Amino acid sequence: MAKSHAEVKVLGTWASPFVMRVRIALNIKSVAYEFLQERLWEGKSELLLKSNPVHRKVPVLIHGDDTICESLIIVQYIDEVWPSAPILPSDPHERATARFWAAYLDDKWFPSLRAIGMAEGEDARKAAIGQVEEGLMLLEEAFGKCSQGQAFFGKDQIGYLDITFGCFLGWLRVTEKMSGIKLLNEINTPALLKWANRFCNDAAVKDVMPETEKLAEFAKMLRGRVRATPTS
Amino acid sequence: MSEGEVKVLGTWASPFSTRVRIALHLKSVNYEYLEENSLESKSELLLDSNPVFKRIPVLIHGDNKPICESLIIVEYIDEVWSSGPSILPCDAYERADARFWATYVDNKFFPALKRAVVSGSEETKRASMAEVEEGVVMLEKLSKGKAFFGGDNIGYLDIVIGSVFEWIKVIDKCTETQLLSQAPCLLEWGARFSSHEAVKDVLPGVAKLAGFGLKLKAKI
């Protein structure tokens, strides 16, 4: 496809797990791209507002004359345009399963992780932690079924669900650090604990996964801003 | 891969349920439809088939593990019954665009539609109506210049938007808005969509949906 040779740009931020997904997908496909960093705290760039007028959010993929928004949609697009090193499984049932857990992660699990940081009061915090832990047990079980004894959700290599979940590991580790609780642990989630290390060390991932320290500092700064800014 | 009995757990009023049925009709797949009573308790079968979200629709296909989440089910149907008419576009960019608008409908437009009908708070209603109006303008623009969002034939985005379309009519019916009179292309598309073979027997009907909206409002 001639299209696959057109220039590729990614609008994003270093801290966003959603942006990371896109970069990992491009790395897996060995596609060169220009990374345009948004400084969201300084206001959104003209390019971002023009490329994603509906949601005004990163990531955005600019491929030749086309713009594609929403991280999971972008990952699927990348998988379809550059068919080598497939990201989604080929079997329709396995694809549906991968998409299901990706939707679960985005719609339920990640919001529950964020709720820990925003919880006010010990009871609320405990409840939020409980929800995240419950989710991780479900994901531990899903890992067993999807990986079928191999290294990743995508079996012998990183796939769609690895990318979707793996990109939240930075924020998971920050939450563990700030709460003092090991959410991924040898008792409840032994397989996921090992998977997390394999994922973070993968060649397609390690240069785009931010260090936990840096992310923790960023989280503190964000929290400071949220508290200082009056809600509109 | 397409072998095996097909069952759909759904409810008559749910646009998510309707989508799955339209997709199966487009592929001429026979299925057994099991109606859940949405306003009462959930069946054992539903809770077993979708323990994570405990909601319809669910597609049960032969002995395979059930498939949940309407957009995921529609893509599954398109991939399994690949000899039937294509639901998703063939071009990667057009697929991404269709998926983008589908998530917009599900995450923003339909929730606003529902809130506008069902909410008891005047403030919530007003804010939701503003979102709905914005959405109708965008969909009107998208619908111009072709018979369906999918081109000459019904496709993924037609199914997604079409399954929530009657809610717009419910708003026009129950309030003093004229949303659709300001969206003539969308209105015409709606008529084409609703009368399509694969669609006409599964749409709830505006009057019945309006009644359902009132019941939901009373519950809140």
C-alpha cells in the first residue's frame, strides 16, 4: 500500500498512557515517526485543536493527509496499514476477547485506579483500592486464558491487550508508591507481576515507558494544580 | 467458524441490543432472541454470560465463550460471517473514521440524548440538550452527499447512529424542539435507514420509546 510510505507524526505527551500505546504500536511495526510533544499545561496547540476538534485530546496520529484520533482506534489503524508483526490476533473470537478486556480497562479499571488518588477519606480510599484489586484478579485470570502459557496476552509477542494494559503500568506503579500498597503482587497476581516486567523491558516499550519517579513528580505537580485551580 | 447456534440476549428498547440484531440481519444469520426484562432483575443466563459488566447485549455463538459489548459484537459478526455484505469499510482510514464516530455516539452523543429525555433536573436537561444540538449538527454534516454513512449500503456507522436515532425523535416529540427539521439530510437518511429490510422489524418505534423514557424518568 503506497499510503504506508507517507509521513507519520504523533501528537502527544510523555506522561500519557494513551499516547504510549500509539508509540509502542509504531515501534512494533518499525515505523519511523515524528513525535510532537504537546505542553498541555500551556494550552493546546493549534495543530491539536485542528486535528482533533471534537475531543481536543492526545494522542493524534497524522499520517500523510489523514488524522486519526482515540488511542485504541489508532492502534487498530496502525495494525491494518502495516500488516507485518500483527498486533490483534487473527481469530475473531480472540480479537473480540482482546477488545473486550481493552474496553474493560479503559471504561472501568483505569478510572478506578485514578479514583484512589482522588479519594477523600480512608473509607473511600479503601473502597477504591478494593475495586482496583478486584479488577486485577479478573485480569490475572484473563492473562491465563489469553496467553495460554506464553509470555504475553498476545502469546509469544506483545499484542493489543498487552499494549492497552501495559501502558497503565507507569501510573499503577506511581499509585503503589503513593499508597504504599503493592497492587500487583506474588500472592494475588503472580502471573501479571512477571508479565509487567517482561512488558516494560520489551524493545518496543522501554524507551517510551516513563520512569516511575518522573511520573510521580508529575502526578504531584498535577495534583497541586488541580487543588489550586477553581473548578469551572 | 460461522458454524454453531446463535443467541442474542437483549432488550427491545436498547439501541445496543438493536445494533447486534441489525448486523445479524444484514448477514442473513438466523438467531434466537432472548428478551431480558430490563427494568426488573437480571436473568441467570445474563449474569453467567457477562459477569464483568452484567449487561446486554450478549451474543452466544455455539460453544464459544459469549461476546459482550455491542460494538465488539458487531465487529465479531462482520469478521465471522465474512461472506455476507461487509459492515465495516474496507479502507483502513475509513474504518478508523467510522470507529471514531461510533465511540463519539456511545461516549458522548447517546448519553446526552438519554439524559435530555430522562433527567428530572432542568439544569442537566439544558446542558444535555446543548450537547445533543451540537451532535446533530455534526451528524448532519457527516450525512451529506451519500445515501448512507457506509456509502451506497448500510454499514457500521449507519447501524451505530441508526440504533439511537429514534431517541432524537423522542426529544422532538416530547419537548418543543425541532432538532430534525434543522437536519434535513439526517432526517432523510433516518427514513432510508428505518425502512431497510434489516432494520425495520427491530426498531422500537418512537411512541413506545417515549413511554419507556417516561418509565426510566420515574425510576430516577
